[in-house]
Amino acid sequence: MFKKILIANRGEIALRIIRACRELGVKTVAVHSEVDARALHVRFADEAVCIGPAAAARSYLHIPAIISAAEITGADAIHPGYGFLSENAEFARLCAKCKVTFIGPTPEAMRAWGDKVTARGNAEKYGLPLLPGSQVLTGPDHAESEAARIGFPIILKASGGGGGRGMRVVRKAGEVGSNYLQATREAEAGFKNPDVFMEKYVEKPRHIEFQVLADQHGGIWTLGERECSLQRRHQKVIEEAPSPAMTAEKRQEMGQIIRKAIGETGYTSLGTLEFIMDEVGQLYFLEMNTRVQVEHPVTEMVTGLDLVALQIRAAAGEKLELPDTRPWSFRGHAIECRVNAEDPKTFAPWPGLITEYFPPGGAGVRVDSGVYGGWRVPAEYDSLLAKVIVHAPTRAEAITRMRRALDEFIVSGIRTNLAMHKKLLDDPEVIAGEMTTRTVERVIAQG
């Protein structure tokens, strides 16, 4: 096991990693920007190093500063969390070069699955179902011809990233070229990679993802799926496990295909394979995230596993021995709500001073958060304040428990999206488990 892990992240995920390390008996190093000097992850880590000013490009994304901090403090591993450098293969390569273990997959595996076009090739090779699509498009004319071949509507996607940047839905000929140019500009600005490809567009899909874990000794586990259809502008809002749309037979079938694909490519560590489900229940591979996900707690709640600790143990070379995680051994139902600092009407980020902060508690309620009363939410980073996770024997009970937890949550001084979560959990489509990726926008439009 590692002696000391540097956490190349901030906020709730940095605290989550610190907690896992403490239970493993591992010392931790927090890195922070100047604006995060009083952040909770800095206060709870064993050591802390300031790595630059508030701008992420000069702190949390500044690779030389992070590796230097690891060398100065004697850290023998770096955990990247999610976001920032978590899927940066060059960062993983430099860690190895400096003899610091990157807690995640190898740079080669990250490249094989991290690029969406390459990942589509892997999916096709190993039998994962795919929507009709293209390779990287070479220009507007190529985009027009591929759209005609695939058939409208189509969606343009950035090869090197996600989160909605570089995405364009096109429904008719003649509009592909201009949308292609806009998508490439967004992709270049967001990911420093202008490559764009296209896929057939599903009008009312569900978004379902499968959690995988692999060690360095050939052990590969699929730990069920998460329902992530409740999204706004391609950003997840509420997640749950298991998906109300998934059958035990489909779960078992997909698990076998996924384990084969992961094993054949030599992938180790945590990973998440994302799929869309069409109106008739068919799944299609979208992409793979080669890191821990924001929504990993719902899988932890229904499996009883500490995914972050398992990720660390796998990176340290341990042979993992997991309990029975077959679908019929999952425990109840879990739901997660992402509470953000944002205007409840415009959804614009709302940084500022938190004057009062009281998170919910009680049976079956977990809150992962990196803020506190008296903390000033900075404008430079993601607006996530907290993740409220609940667990209950049934989905209906979990919804009831989440409503109670949200009613208890007090945040003053800034604005939040708590009201939106309450509205979603009262929506008949959500209650029936029939939501799609269009549900959130519909509920918002209804006021």
C-alpha cells in the first residue's frame, strides 16, 4: 500500500479521497490554489501545498506544480479525482516518468478508451452495441456526406471531451456544414482538440451507465448500472441505482459483454461505460470515462463497496477479493441529487459567501460536500456544493427519503437549485421511472 497520496483536486471529491485514505492508513497531501487556502480538503489533509493562483490553468491544471508538490512532500502516488487532470494521459505518463503512481488506468488504456472515436472502434471490435456513426470528420463536405449516409437527425460530438461542448443536433440537410464548423471551434476551445464525429441522434433517449472495476491480476467486475437521464444541457442533475428501466437479464447480458471488452484492452482501475437507451429499450455505447464518477456514491450504497478505496488498492497492485455483487444481491435503491450554487431561474453560477449551512441527516442519508457556513464559494470553479445521497429498500421509499432530506437542507447567503430537485421528484414521469434526457428541460419549461 502507498505511504502517502497527493490529491490533485479540490472540493467534495478531495474530501472523499482523504476519507478513503484515512481508513486505509495512508497519509494525504492536499494541493490548493490561493483562493482555496481555507477549503475543507486543505484542513483535513495531513499536509497541504499551495500550487498557484485561483485560475485552474495556473493551479489545479498546472502539471509541473502538482508533480513538484508530490516530490517535495514525498508522495508516492497521485489521485486525480474527477475533472481537471483525471483523464489526461500525458499527466499519467509524466507521473510514471517521475516514479509516482497515477491512481487510474495506464496512459495507453486511457488513450484507448478516452478518445470517443477510438472508444467506438473498441466497442465495435468487442461487441458493444453502437449507433450508426462516422470516424473523425475532415471538413464540412465530409460531414454533409456522412449525414446523408447515416440519416437525419444526427448529432455532432467532440472527439476529445464531453459535457455538451462541441455537440450539435442537426435535423436536415444544408445545416450540417455550419454546425460542423461551430462544433469544431467549441471542441478546440474546450479540449484543445478540434476533432468532431457524428452519430445517429435518438430523440428521447435514456442515459444509463455501467460501473466497472478491474485489478492488475485479471479480476474484472461489473457493479451494476446507474440511471443518469435527468440532465440539463448534458450535465447530470439526479442519478440513481439501479435503473428502473433495466431488467436482470439485460444487466447480465451487458455485464458479460463489458467484462470481455475491458479484459481484452487490458484496462485496470475504476471506469464507467456510458450508453443511451432508445424508446424500445435497446442500449447503444456512447463513451467510457476512465476515472471515478461524480455519481459513484449511489453504486456504493447498493453494493456496500467503497469504490475509491478499491481504486486505490487496485493501483497499489493488490489482488481484489470482492463479495458477491451479482444483480440479485444489490441492496435496495439509491438516489443522488447534485446541489449547485446557481440561480434557480437562469441556472447561472452564484458564487458568494455561505452565511448558513445545515446539511440533512438521519437514516439512509449521506452528504458529500466540501463547503461550510462562512465559506465563500469561488467563481473560478464548478458550482457543485454538495451531493445528497439517500438509500432505502425500494425506489418509492428512496424518493420519499430524498424529499425529506432536501426539505432539511439549509443553505443561506447564496442561491441554489434545491427547488428544482424538489420539483423533479414530484414529476409524474420521474415518479413512474419513465424519465428521459428531455425530462428536466420539460419540467423547467413548465415553471
